[in-house]
Amino acid sequence: MSIVPLNDLRRGAQADGAALPDALLRVVDGGWYVHGPQHRAFEAEFAAYVGVPHCLGVASGTDALELALTALATPGRDVVVTAANAGGYTSVAARRSGLGLRFADVQPDTLCVGPEDVAALIDDRVAAVVVTHLYGRLADVGGLREVCDRADVPFVEDCAQAVGAQRDGRRAGSTGDVATFSFYPTKNLGALGDGGAVVTADDVLAGRLRALRQYGWGAKYRVDIPGGRNSRLDELQAAVLRLRLPQVDGWNARRREIIRCYVDAAAGSRLAVLPADGEHHVGHLAVAECEDRDAVREALSARGVQTDVHYPVPDHMQPALRDQHDARPLPVTEQSAQRILSLPCFPQLTEAEVEQVCGALRDL
Ligand SMILES: *Cc1c(COP(=O)(O)O)cnc(C)c1O
């Protein structure tokens, strides 16, 4: 019996074909390795793709979040409102920006935070609201935008899992004051290493972010802005991302198709696969919920299907974050952390592999 892997990054690189080594060699031969022509072109192409005027390449998605929160800092405001079920990236970034955490519970059907969850937590201590488009599903950005505007609090979209998601012609990342992306290899748009981006429509914020990602420089060797650091997207990664960006929409459609097969196959079983049925969802992960997770994972493993859990420990229960948030009950977050599991989902899965997963789901 062959094993269906949760992911296999070699297949993505193989699918790139000769264009991949060609692009890498051109960078090597060009002799310009950071903030050169590939980086500049990628920033322009990615901004156009998302539908915002400014894109800043940075070294990772976590850096993107940290830089966004630092750029948005307002004196006297010291906490970030966010979800506790999104892998801890925003929490780590907020702590690095010197901010405390206030967690909103998520909606049981989407596992994303909704406008009401956020509105109830906003007061004059809140520096920013960070919403993760979890598993690739675009949250209710219209409603969230309204809540943040009413309270005059910045709205940040964490689009690390949702590149390309759209609703009413607006892409993920085009509604928030700032939005962040990760190009970690397993993301829907992945590099051959680390990478990230911050996008914004705000000229002033863009200028601040541009300085913050490079030592706080306003001009070369002149540190104008405090809190700066070094976080750059290198030329090799930018070249890979330029090669792959035009293919993301097609890959996202394939991910949705795979998840649709899983939803159908699991219908009526003890496993409910979360649907990804429309362009607002880019199927970053195929996540399902069940009561008896250990037994289900064992049964799937016996049929050669790899699974994982994204994410097993909510942020408010992480040892290193224990004293960094105002404790409040998060029943949906806590329950779903016990019930979720992720199934294999990446664009290069073969029909036979998808069928093998579906067979295992039908037999549950
Ligand atoms: C991957 C991810 C990040 C962090 O990105 P890195 O590039 O690994 O730092 C942030 N937020 C979410 C939701 C992610 O999935």
C-alpha cells in the first residue's frame, strides 16, 4: 500500500521544470542578491495581484506581522485582539512588538473570528485587531472592517494561508489597513525557503514599513525610525515567487476540488470535512472535525493516509504565553482543538491518491 503524504514539496519543484534552475542561475549570474531587480519586480507584481498600491518583501510571515504591528503602534495602546486557534504566529509577533494579547473566540462553523467576537473586546487599550484567514478561508472582512472603523482601531489581515482568496472581486489583503503574507514552502504560494510580505494602501504606513524592515533607515545609513530591524526577502526567493505567482489561482482551484472530493466521501460518516466551496476559500488545509480523533487518525493511517493537527494547542494554553493575555474562556477554540485533523491537500496530489483518501473516508 502506498502512503498518501500530507505534503510533498519535491513535486512542486519538479512541476516548475527547467524554469526553476534557469531563474535561480540568472540571479546567481546577475550578482545582485538582496533588494535587486527580482525583488523589485516581485513587489510590484504581488501588489497588483492583491490589488493594493504597496508591497514590501520581508524575510517571513512572522516578521511581516511583527513589522505591521510595530508600524501601527499607538502610544497608550498595548494589546492586540486576535484568535487563539491560528498557530501562535500573531501572538509571537505581538509579544516581540511589546504588545499583550486579548483573545476572541471563533465561530463554530468557520473557525475564524467574526465581527461580534471582535467588537465585544475592543476598548481604548487595543492597538490593533489581527484576523487570520484560517485554513484559507477569507473571514468576514466587510463586517470586521466596519467594527474596526467604528472603534478607530487598525485592522490587520493575516493572509499567510489565504493568498488569492476573494469575495466580490476583492482579494485577501486588500481590506485591512495592513495585510501580511508568508511564503514558507508549504503555503499556497511557497518559496524554496523563508519569505514574507506586507501590503498596504496607505502611503505613510508603507514608508514606515520600508524603513522598519531595514534598520529603520529613512535613507542609506541614516536611522530615522526607532524599532527597525533587518528583514529582507532575497533575490533567489523573489525569482522563485515570480515564477510561481501566475500559477497560484490554478493551484487554489485544484485544492478546492480535492477538498470537495473529501467532503462528498465523508458525508454521513463520523468525520465532517470543512467545505471550501468558492473563491473565498483557497483550501490551504483540508481540515475535518470528529469526536474520536485518535481512533480516526489511526484508521486513516492504517489505510496509508497521513494526517496532522493544525493546531493542537491554542495560544492561551501555550506555556510561554500563559501570563501574556487576559484570561477568558474560549469554548469553541478549546473544543475544536480537540476535534480537528488535517488531511493531505496540495495541488500535485494524483487522482489515485485523492481516491485512496476518499476510500479511507468512506470506510470510516
Ligand atoms: C505560516 C503562518 C505564519 C508565519 O509565517 P512564517 O513565514 O513561517 O513566519 C503566520 N500566520 C499564519 C496563519 C501562518 O499559517
